[in-house]
Amino acid sequence: PMAVYTFLESYDFTGNKIHPFCTHEGSGIGATVGSVKRLAPKARVTSGLAVTGSTAAEGGEALRRRVRTFLSSL
């Protein structure tokens, strides 16, 4: 969304890590990771997490695994 892109362009993410995530109905994370890298070039951007929207209510375990992975890298 444009609001997110505007925020990424406006904020200095130097030394920060960005973990993109989204819901979708088949497109996956698409070009989101590349866009985030382009808009926040000084940030470290991970591969992100995409959850199918129709199964998002059951996506808690995928999110927990991603958070545990993130926390273990600190």
C-alpha cells in the first residue's frame, strides 16, 4: 500500500531489520520484499512471511515459528 511505501521512503532505517509480512489469496509475498529493499536501502530486509488470507486464522503457528527465528537471531 502507498502509505507503507511512503513511510519506508520517509524513515531512516539504517541499522534496522525489517520483517515484511502479508496475507494473500495466491500471489504470495510477490514483489514486496524487493520493494521494501528498494525503499529502505539501509535496512536489513528478511525474506518475509506470507500467509494465505483464507487460512490466516490458522496461521498462528507459522507466525510463532517466524517470531522464534527472529528472536533467536538477536
